[in-house]
Amino acid sequence: MSRIEGIFVPTIAPYTPSGKLNRSELARIVDWLIGKGVSGLYPNGSLGEFIRLSFEERKEVISIICEAAAGRVPVLAGAAEANLELTLEMAGHCADLGCRAVSITGPYYYKLSQESIEEYFRELAAESPIDIIIYNIPMFANEISIPVLQRLALDCPRIIGTKDSSKDLCRFMRVIHAVNTRRPEFVNLIGWEDLLVPSLMMGGDGGTLSTTGVAPEVMMKIYETARAGDWEEARRMQYRILDVFQAMVETPNFPEGFRAGYEIRGFDVGRARFPNSKEEMRRFESMRNKIACLLADFGFKEAASVCKVAQLDASSGSNAVDIQQIVREVVSKLKS
């Protein structure tokens, strides 16, 4: 089977006004992303609010995405569940649908020993009908130590790679050094936008990056530029996209900022499955406008039409000056 590499898009979960999964809009998003040249799709991650969906809804999300993708790009599906049996059931569902692999976090909620975590993944590797990417995200789940990850990678053929969202580039490099010197085909994906270019420079294979769903043109250009060895240009673009990522991730109640980004790009995704206070809603409108203005700087016409400098929150004075300049430049570009 093909090696997993490139930029896989953590897909959002769009909802109807009644709060149900919006199947048609999710399929439309998938078709749009594939048309933009993304390497693959990553359903049921943090951006997709998998923890707020029922088990059956998580299955449905993967079914919708695999049907919409129709084999045009590989699907790396989130399959982290609360126990071994459900995780294996989800892995079987993903295998039946033709997913390339599943991504599984360390066990979450309960704090477990590294010995227990290693045994958990060994059992998964022995019984899974599909390849596994071990997902290290210590802010939400038990961290998988490097010695444990090394042993699993070298002992279990079913475990083909790792995704790391620890924001720790040193750890990322140590994993490559510990594993790939003895198993060169082992896949190393980054899960944090800030580290895409540095991770590629140090031997990474790509990433699963939420900003790709909002600005696939930019994220794929960064990846392709880095792969071509033009590190100066890749670094320049990496710094440019950081402001967009930061604005979306800082918007109250993740993933509201990213949902705003999708709406700005023309999709009806509905609200996340969690209430916001009135004050948060006020701040949200200000942040949504900032996101639109930052996206407009990349030449996205739909974002330029949403950006309204006058609506910026007065408390963000320095940012307002920057964004006014952005708007002037964008308008000038569009006129020309």
C-alpha cells in the first residue's frame, strides 16, 4: 500500500440548524478539498469534535467522507475510543470502508502507566485489521513515551507511524532518530501548524493540520515548496500562515475559530456542539472579522468581502492598524 505522507486535512463536522450532521455539506467540503490538491483526509480528529459525537455518528462521518472521496485520496481516520473493544470495532469499520489507516491516541481521561499504554497498543496491533498511526497528544490523552513508541514501532508491523501534537520539536526529532534509523519506512507526521516547516526540514513526512481545511492552497504550497528544497520561501510562507492559525486557535471555545474560517470560505458548518456565553459571542464576532481580514491577505476574494475594518474590537488597536493595511493591499490587488 502507498506510504502515508503529505498534508492530511482534519475534517470539520458540519451541522444542520437542528444539530444533526450535515451530510451534503460535509461531502461538498471533501470534494472542494480534493479539488485543492490535499494529500488526504483525516476525519474524527479534534477539529471534527469526535468526542462530542456518538459512536454511531463517528462511524457515519467516516462513511460520508470515504463515499465522497471515492478513492481519490487516502483517508486516515481517527479511531480513538474509550476501550479496546470499541477501538477495534471502529478500526474494523474503517477497514471495511477502505481507509488507508487509523489514528489512535493514547487512552484518555484516566491516567495510566506506560506499561499499560504499551500493552494497550500491542493488543491493538495484534488484532487490528488496518494499519495504525499512534497519535501523541498529551494535552488531551496519556502521552506515549519515546521508549514505548520505539519498542512498538520495531516490534509491531501494524504500527506504521506516529502523529505528534505535543508542540515539542525536540521530541519529534528524537522519535525519528530512535525509530527510523532501524525502520526507515516509519511515518512521522506533525500535528501542530507552527512546526510544519521545521519538522519537514528534520525528516518529517507531513502533517495533519487543521488550517489546511480553511486555506488548503497555502498549506499545500508550503509543503510542496519545502519538499522542493526552497527552504527560504517555505519559511516565509510558514510565518505568514501563523497569524491565521493563531487567530483561529485563540477564538473562544475551540474549534469555533476554524468553523468561522470554513464559513468565510463559503461553507455552512453550523455551530459547534457547545454553548457560548454572550460575552464570548461578542468576542467571536470580532475574531471572525480578524480571521477574514487575515485570509483576505492571501487573496481569497470571499474573505475580502467579509472583512470589515470598522467592526474590529477597539481593544485590539495594534491589530486593527495591521489589518487596515492588509485590506488596502487586498483591495489594490483585486482592482489590478
